[in-house]
Amino acid sequence: MVENKINGPETYDQWIGLGRIIIPCIKGLPIIKGWSAPDFKITKEEWRQKYSKCEIALRLDQDIDLDIDNELAKRFIKNYVKSCDSVFGRSSNPSSHYIWKGKLDYKKFSLPAELKDYCKNSNHGTTLCEIRTGEKRYTIVPRSLHSKDPEHVRWEKYFGINEYPSNLNSDLKKVALSTALCILYAPEGDRDSYCTAIAGTLLKHTDWTETEIDNFIYNIALASNDEDAEERKSKGSSAKKANRKFGMPKLAEIVGCSVKAISELFNWVGIKQVASEEAREAIGDIIEYGHDRYVVKINAIVKGKLTEKEIIVNGPTLKTQRFFYDEIIKQASVWVPEIKKDDYNAVMQRKYNSRTRSKFYEEEANEDLVFIKHFKYYIKDQQAFSNKINLLEYKRPYFDMTKNFLEFNLDSFEDYLTEKKIKIKRVDLVMKVQRVLKAKKNHGKVGEKSCVSWRIKDYDIDKNDLVIDGEYEDAPETERITDES
């Protein structure tokens, strides 16, 4: 193993020699005004004459300092920080500062105020860690006396202040989120649901791979001393396969806080829709139950517990936000927050496109099948005749026993539907005859007389619906397909 090199810069002339801007401090506070000004500079001679006994603070114009305040964050450094050549700390808080060359946006990672009870034993309260960078930020460097404790800061590793080889911002935010979720880790009995809810949130709202999610949750379980950590190791892939939709509301229920507090944490890794997350999560899976009938899972908080309800709606209700939320109140008797109007269509379209079909799906509920059933009852009622003269003179269906096609009179079928009080407009009737029954208009003759009908090829007729009588010699037929309106 290569030992850490630790002869890093410690004096003012060494830091100035590295081209860095340094600030004289006492008890961690700058003693010179204007230290953050772009043109601020102190020469080596000024340091020697005026500030040689001061603490040295490195202004972070060109460097990034990860300042770790919560000990748990250190458990995740090895998981996500790929390299760092400059590490320092102090006896009571070792390895608490990681330095890289570069620039990032300043970010302080703290648990929301409503979660402060989880950090009662932390010296830094709800603060987990901090990305310090920019000319308005500084850090007390090795050999200087720490501002809060009578101990000196010291190097633990130094091979130069170098650039990070990957996406430092992304990796540090994973450290921060892991720390938060470790602090909030569920008690026994809720741990599986807790990890599943983390997986569900990341699957739905990030582009992380299943493997990344698996490792992320496994690392949290290990750091939380979960005895069943091995069982959490495939949460990303298992949650996707099982289509488990636990998310932020479930996490909020287990932790005992608002969804907003949970969403603030996940915002660290780029999940932006924090304000409406509870509303989005309230609508669960859509399951197709039959033609134009959908079962929608509703996730509601009832007496402090996340409870799953179901409502049944049709397509138009699903598509219209106001009608949909009315049905939630009417059928499920729960109040859920509404998605923003501009987001509703996008959310519901995504859920609709990923809908599943119920194992109880009933094909006979399809309206086309209902129409086919009406037609079969019409044939049973009127009977089909093997002699075409019945079609010509009595408008009764005709079945060609040789070629297996059925012909019927549209007016007769329409009269039957009217008698049965089945209302279908003529134009819709013609369309259904064409589209559902696959019938084509036929202009034929019986003898010398014209006989217009609709023909269905390869019709499977019930023998009980067929009347076989004497054959009638037809004149040669000519077929022409037209539309009737």
C-alpha cells in the first residue's frame, strides 16, 4: 500500500508560492476588510511583518473544499469520491476536508428543520456537509489553530491540489443524499419498504441505471448497520420488475415528516418536481379492466397512514382533470392534492401508456363485441335462409351454404335494433357494419330482380339459426362495394 504523502503547504509563503490567495484570520474570522474583493492580495512581506501569527485561510477562488460536518458522510466517501489528493482535518474530526482544483456552485446540505430531532446528537445540528467554493468562501488550512477547538488542523494526505477526474458535483451530492437517508434509516419492520421507496423514487425520477440504484441502496443499508443489508442489494432491479410504486409519500410516512421535506433531499440529485411530488404520487397505477374502463390506484394519507384506494373510471373521465378528482372524492372518499393543471396531461399520459391489463379483463365488455352480439341475436330472431328469395321478398338474412357467406338487409337489421330500443345512428350503424362485421355492400340479383344487401364472407352460422329450403336459381351476380349513409 502506498503511504499518504503529507508534506503539504503550511506556511504563508508556501501558499502564496502556489499562486493562492490567503486571508489572515483570528478564531476563524478574517481580520482584514475587503478580503472577498477581486483585487484583494497580500504580499509575502506583508504577511511576515503583520500577520505571521494569524491563522491562514485559503480563499477558494480556484479550489473546491468539501467540508464534512456529520461523521456519517465519511462512510460514503469511498463509495462515490473517485479520488482526492488533498485531505486534511484535526484530531477530533479527522478527514473532514477534501480539496480539489476547480469551481462549483456553493451548496450547503442540511436536513429540513422538521427533521432536526434526527440530529440531536450531532455537533453541527442538521448540517451534513458543505461544498465551499468561490471568492466569497474560505477554509482554514493545515498548521493553523482551529477556530472552535484548541487543536491544529493537519494534513492527512497531500499529493497536490488536482482536478477531479469525473463529475464531482454529482458524486458529492450522492454522498450528501446517502448521508441523509442513512440518518433517517427506518427501524426494523419498515426497512424493506423504506429501501423500496428509495428505489421507486430514483427509478421514476432519475436516469440512474438499475445497478446504480442497487449499489446506492446497498451502501446505505451497510452504513446503517442493517443486518439484512444483503437483501436490499437488488432493490433497483426488483422494484422495476415488480412494478412497485412506493415513492416519497411512503418515505414520508415511515420517517414521520412531510413529503415536502423528503422531496427537498432528493432535489439534491436533480429531482426537480418537489412542490407537486405528493400530488403526483397520489395517483398510482392504471389498470385496464375492460373496454373504456380503468381501475386507478389512489395513494392517500388516512389517519397518518399511506392507504391504497381504487376508483373505476372511463376514458373521458381519465382525460379530464376536474372529472377525475371528482371521482376520487365520490368513490374513494379521500382528499388528495391535485397535480398542477399544466402537468396533469403529461403525468396521466405517462401512466396511461404504462398501464397494465387486469387478469380479470373481460373481452365481452368491448363495445364492438356487444355490437356483434346484437347482430347474432338478430340472425337468431330472423333466421337465415338458404333460399335467397327470402332476402329479396321478406328482407330476411340469406346464407350461401356452398360459399359460406351471409347476406342481410340493413333496413331490417336497423328495424330490429329499434324494436329492441338499441339506439345507433344510421351513419354509425353503417360504420360498425363495415368495421366490426367486416361486411361489404353487394348489388346482386335474384332472378331478374335487383337485390341490394350487405355480405359477410366466411360467416360461422349456428345450425339452429339456419333454415334450409328449396334452392332458387339466381341470375349471375355482380358485386360492387359502395358506402351507404
